Amino acid sequence: MKSHLYLINKFTSIKSVWKWFGRLTVIGAVLAIAGCMSVGPDYVKPNTKAPERWHSTLKNGLVSGSDSPQAMTAWWSELKDPVLTNLINHAVENNLDVKEARARIREARARRNISQAGQYPTVTAEGSAIKSRTSGANGTSTEGDLFSMGFDAGWELDLFGGVRRKVESAEADIDAGRELLHQTLVSLLAEVALNYVETRTFQTRIDVAKANLRSQEETYQIVDSKYRAGLSNELSVQQALYNLSSTQSQIPALETGLEQARNRLAVLSGMMPGQLHKELEAHGQIPVTPLTLAIGIPADALRQRPDVRRAERLLAAQTARIGTAKADLYPKIRLGGSIGLESLSAGDLFNDATRIWNIGPRISWPIFDAGAIRNNIIVQTELQEQALYQYESAVMTALEEVENNLTAYVNEQLRRQSLIEADKAARRAVMLAEYQYKAGLVDFNIVLEAQRSASSFQDSLAQSDGTVIINLIRLYKSMGGGWTAFTSENTSHSE
């Protein structure tokens, strides 16, 4: 207890040293505030001039005006398919790319905190007990002990803003990481929906192929019966048979596509391939497009697109790094000091005579470095210019994707309308051809050609039904839709 009280008294006796260090720290803080300048360029967001309207013609359900918040926030709900909605919610919760993107944000935040630590003083405690032995010229030796303990403190004044620029860059990196998460969500939502629509499209095409197969089997039985009765020739039988076999050959390829789409859906949802087969075993309908879709102006898409937003944040981060590089040209002032005790014996460590201390500023200024600092400034400036070009490229790519998807969506709907008319005519032609063949009015080649055409048009129509929805999903994706439904402001999903 006595030794503890003595230790307290000892360090109380040297509090005057700490008082001087405190005064010096206050002076340093005043200097830092007075010289609160940050070298390097201040970031200014690029003034991007987007077109006033889309070049593509808006029709077939596309209308001008502000896009609906609900249509963009949760665009998959517009397809009114509960299975798709469940798949998307599960994928957002379990997808590995999303988890990685969230981890990158946490990493960026930690790096920001490391940069911020440079704005504050550092204090370290140390102690040592050293035993030494030296030998003299006459063969004698001397042994000695050295005991010490103390504290070191230091603070580098950020007079020219190098640390502040580093923190500024780290903050922009956090924003860029957040936009990468948003970009990952946009891609994930679209990929889940695309593979779901492909699953339903393959199921529909398989149903169409099997229905045509049953019809062609009936035709083959009729032709074969007529041949056996001597009312037809073998050529008609063989023609009916290869038509039937041709349709049969399409089904395995369609089932392969179906298997791949379902496996991809499982992996996107963070599950092993095959785990979604039971849920998607029953054949469902291809989702139906909404009657109307309001398309905002190009500037709306640019504000919504996470890749454009991320490119802008990366440009801001790189601009701040120029300031960090330029700060190396200027002197660095570090306030430092230490207090401690040092003695040749452990028992005398707390005597007044063992006290040591030092305090004062330290200035360093690079005089010659063979141009390394200035070349680093050039490097960071060129990287900033590259980041600006990448931002401008992201803007043009975003507008290009929206324009292309607008055109694809409209034109596929026009194509689908033509296929609907062709399918109706082909079905009518098959019915007439089969009736006239049974009545002996036409050759079997007419029936064969009608069945082939009908089968082809039905399969093309099923593909077009899926393609219309696929193009709609790609349009939503190109407009940056969906990520706002899963940000921390709207749900419990943390970033």
C-alpha cells in the first residue's frame, strides 16, 4: 500500500511536465486550426448534361412522364407473381455477392477510421528491465541492471490538410462501396427475374412441344392405318414419322435449358444447385407485362443508376488523393514528449533522481527526393483524369443501355403481335389440312407443312412471350430500379 501511495506522489510531482505538454498541445491545436488549409483541388461534382428526352419512340405501354416510385422501387411486384417475389426476397437475404459487397462497406468504414486516427494524439506506455555484462581488458567483468518505465506522447499537426484529404478520400470510398452494393442488388434482382422468366419460358415451350407431339402422334397413327389399309403410301408414313421424331428431339434440349435456369436460380439464392427444383416443379405461366410503364427523363435514370453514382464517388475519392500527395511537399510538425523513470536498481526506481522527461516539437521537411513527391502528384492527377473519363463513360453507357432496351421492348411487342396472328392462322390451317386430308381432298404434304408451321409459330410465340418480359426486366435494370427497396432506410437489411 505504501509503495502505491509513493507511486502516486511521484507521478504527481511530475504533473508539471504534463502541464507543459498540455500547453504545447493546446498551442499546436491553435496552430492547426489557424492554418486549417487543405492543399490540392477541392472536389466539384461534374456537371453532366443529359438529353431532355429519350430518342426512342415510346409506345406499346411506354408513356412519358415521371416514373412511378412503386414501379421502380419494387418493379417485380408489377409482374404480380408471388413465386418470383419470394425468390427475390430470399436471394437478397442469402446471395453471396451481396454479402461480399456489404463486407466491403464495413472494410471501407474501418479504413476511414484508420485515416481519422491520424488527426489525434498517440500515447504509448513502455517498461523494461535489462541485465548486462561487460568484460574489461584485464579479464575482469562487470554486471549491471537497468530498469525503466514511462509514457511517450505525440501528435502530428495536420497544418496542410494531408490527413483531412485522406479522410475525405476514405469517406468517398465508403460511398463508392455503398453504390457497389446497390449495383450488386440491381444486377441480382434482374438476374433472378431473368432466370425465373427463362424457367417459365422453357416450361411453356416444353408444354407446347408435348402438345404438338401428341397431335403428330395421332396424325402418324392415322397415316399408318391408311397405309396398312392400302389407302396411302409409305412416303406419307415416313414423312409423318420424321415430323414426329423432329418434335421429340426438341424436348431434351428444352429440358436442359430448364435445368440450367433452375440451377442458376438456386445459386443466385445462395443455395446448392437442385434445391429449388421442388418449388419450381409445377409448370407456371410466363408473367404478364403491366399495361403501362412510365419512363422518366434521362436525368432520372442517371440519378438512379448505382454504377454512375459509384463512378462519381470514385472520382471524388481520387480528387482528394491529389491533396494527400501535395501535402508531402510541405513541412510536417510533430509535437512529442515523454516522461518516465530510470534506475540501476528496482528499489531506487521511484526516487526523485530517477525521473527523466523530454518535450518539444519536431519538424521534418523533404529537401531532396529525386522528384518522387512531384511525380506522385502527377500520378494521382492522371488517375483523377482517368476517373473522370470512367465517369463520363458510365453516363454514356447508361443512356445507351436504356435506349437499346426501350427499342427492344417495343419491337418485341410488335413481333409478338405478328406471331399471335401467325399462330392463329397456322392453327386454322392445320385443322383445315387434316380435315381435307381425311376427306381425300389434299395430299399429306399439305398436312405435314401445316403442322410444321404451326409447331414453329407456337414455339416462337412462347419464346416471344418470355422475351417481352425479359426485355422489360432489362429495361428496369438499365434504369437502376430495385435497389432502393433493400437499403437500410427502407428495410432491416444493413449495409
